[in-house]
Amino acid sequence: MSAASEPQVVTRFAPSPTGYLHIGGGRTALFNWLYARGRGGKFLLRIEDTDRERSTPEATAAILKGLTWLGLDWDGEVVSQFERRDRHAEVAHEMLARGTAYKCFSTQEEIAAFRAAKEAEGASYAVFLSPWRDADPTGYPDAPYVIRMRAPRTGETVIVDEVQGRVVIKNETLDDMIVLRSDGTPTYMLAVVVDDHDMGVTHVIRGDDHLNNAARQQMVYDAMGWRIPVWAHIPLIHGPDGKKLSKRHGATGIEEYQAMGYPAAGMRNYLTRLGWAQGDAEIFSTEEAVQMFDLKGIGRAPARLNFKKLENTCGHHIAMMDNAALLHELEGYLAAAAQPALTPAQHDRVANALPAVKDRAKTFPDLIEKLQFSLISRPVVADPLAAATLDSVSRGILRELTPRLQNASWTKEALEPILADAAAAHGIGFGKLAAPLRAAIAGKTVTPSVYDMMLVIGRDETVARLTDAAQ
RNA sequence: GGCCCGUUCGUCUAUCGGUUAGGACACCUGGUUUUCAACCAGGUAAGAGGGGUUCGACUCCCCUACGGGCUGCCA
């Protein structure tokens, strides 16, 4: 806990609701969450829905759902940027009153013409200079106008960024950006600054596609005399081929990862390590991540998604997860993947089987596959390969075996000598005997340990399955 | 076009002027074994290119190449 006198850390995640929660957005949210949680701070959520054309309530719901699945809880109510439009307009007018902004009556056609003329002169791209910047208000026409920032024309704006270092932008390369549109609605550049300020955001951790924008936004902070937050612009995530992540790379939405069966804790671990490092730390719990995470460890180069490593990381987490929690999340996966839920009987068996198989699975589908023997019920249908191991000799051995199993005490120690004897009696190794046992119990040639399966399904079920197979 | 950011094994990264350039994933080999995994041991593999600065550069500076971003009355 930080001392009461120290300013509290406040971070935020501010997605625009135009689609599902992108994997890159998920990581940005995670970094903000980690940073705040590790410092006893607050993590806020704001939906940037000022673009009424593209914003949808479905997208907002999908984003909240994605964050919830990732386990990133936010503090307070979700803020709608759109609902704060009056406040944004108020600030724009205050800037007007302070003289740090002005009314511009130039039409979009005039701006286009201005640029065309400059290009014709040979200039490549021109910063638009509004003729209204220094116009006399008495000459204002009775026409629609936008409010533009009166940005400094000379000098430079310095962004001190925790990730990118000191970034210097020449003011002459920046135009007088519009803060309030002609319809009275705010632009993004104004809205973010006003909201971040009003929400008390102290650390802005976001994608580095906003690095240049930070200079413009910093001008608004200065214009209003507000305290500039700590900036941390993090590199975006790229696809395995190093290109910007897109649909072409497959899964880009967080919810797809849940449906593919990656546990949330593994996802958090992987995403934390993607573009951030602290020494050789690779596998860590979320609690440890909260303690370790810092801005210093964030790299400056975009990182590529690597599914093999994601799987490996998830495998570690499935193995170290508490059984009850694992079972609960497994059921969540089943629902997300639109698969039938576990019956009460299956639920109990899976609970028993989990300890024996969880350290062998990397994902939930993987886990389900390995749990198959505990999910099925008699009669066990053997696949062709497994069926082939149930020849007459093997069936004979199984018939001999079942009576001895009836009276055995049901522990691995007690079962081992019985099975070893059965194999020895027929002059075969245990491996040879294991094959028909797998076929009888699971109907497959590849299964978890024979003993583990027997112990999980119990004596009666084991004997029944062996008897079925020995027919 | 202009401006900004980036570039260490295939991938994620450590290194913060002096190291046999370390770890993890993947891959290969061997071990273990009851199938598949897991696990254990070992191995292959890197500073984009070129100039400087320095006794000494992966590390600092410049140029080039390549990648990315911004340049909207989108966010």
C-alpha cells in the first residue's frame, strides 16, 4: 500500500466499441490493469463511443465480456465518452475564452482546395493554416464553424515517454486541430484529454499509434493548465509473419481464444511476457505478475504472436491450477465453445480424473481429449486401432484378470503386482498388456496411465469395461 | 511526400561500454517410460548493413536498408 500522501495511480483502458476486443487491446488493458493493481491504484474503463456511426452496444458488450474473461476487473462505472459530450463542448468554449482556441469558418471544400494548391506548388503535403486563426471576431460570418486549437507555430513539443523515451516533435509540423466539430460534438483529441483529466488518470498506457497524437493532446493539457499524465506508448502486436495483425492471421478477437480453449491465466501470462520482460521470468501467476510488472520492462519493438509459446505457457498454467478452479474454467470453455455441458456424473468423474491428466494438457480441448475415458459410459466403443489389440489372446487374458481385480484393494500399489503377474504369466511385457487394457477402458490406443484410469473410474466400472471387451 | 518510432538466435527476450552474448518457446539428439505427452540431460541457432566515437562497442552518434505509425469535422 502506498502512503496516503502519494498520488494514487489511476490507469484506464479506452477502447472504441466498433468490434470485439482485439488481442492487442486486451494486452493494452492488461498492462494498465497490472500497473494499477501492483500499486494499489485504480483501473478505469471508458468506452470511446463518440463516433455514432460505427459504435454499437453489441461491441461494448463484447469488450466487457472479453475483459471479464481475461479477469481484468475495472473500478467504478464504465464511462461513456458520448455521454460526456456537453462537458467536452464546455471545455472547448473555455479554450475559446482563454484564447487558446478559435472559431474557424473554413469549409471542408476550402481546406481541400488549400491542400491541392500547395501540392500544385510542389509541396508534398501541407499543414492547413486557417485564415481565421487571427481574424477579428467582428468579421465573423453567420455560418457553421468548428473550434480549432490555437497551437504554437514555433518551438517544439517534448513527450517524455516511459517506453519511448524523449520524443521531440516540431510544432510547425502540427496543424491547428479541430476540437469541436461544426455540429457541436467533440473530436477524439479533445475528448480523451478532457476525460482523462476529469477521471484523474495519472498514467496513460496505450498503443504507440498514439505517440504522435500525444503531442497534440499535450497542447490541450497546456492550454487548460492541466497536469500532463505519465505517457507510456507501447508497441502493437504483430502476426507471426511480422505484419500488422489482421483477420488473415486467424484469431484476432479475445473471445476466440477462450473458444479455442486457452485458460485465462495462461493467456494473461503469455500476453504479459509479449513485449515485456523482467530478467528470465517466464512462467508466473497473475499475483506475481502484478508484483513484478513495471513500465521499464516494456520493449520498443512490436512483438509477434507465437501460438506454440502460448500453448506451452497455458500448459504450465493448467498444470498448476487448483483442481476446482480448473474444473470450473473447463465448464466455462465448454459453454464458450458451444459444447454440451457436463452431466452430474461426468462432473464427478472429471473431478477425480483431473489430477491425473492436468499436467499433460496444454489447452482445454487437449484436456477433454485426455479426459475422454472418464466422460464416456459403457459400452465403450473401441476405435479400429484399439479394437485390433483386442484379439482372442488378449481377451483371454482380460477374462483371467477380472476375477482377481474384483478382490483387489483399489490402489496403484495393490494393482501393480496383479497386472505384472498377468503379463508375466503369458510371457509378455506390461506394455503388451497395457494396449488391450487401454482399448477396453478407453477404446483408444493413446490414453493416460492405465493405473490412473482404473483408479479414476473405480473397480466396478473397470471390471465392467474389461468384461465387455473380453466378450 | 513530411514527421515520429523501431531493428539481438526462427519467435519472445536478457544485456544497461569490457560476457564463452544468458534464458524461454520451437527444433534436433540421448535418457526415462506403459501408449501419447510430461519430465531429465545435451545440441543447432542472434547483435540488419555501412561509417564514426572509444584502449574497447550489441550497447553512444550518423547514414542506408527494411518494418511500423501519424499526417481526418475516425478513434
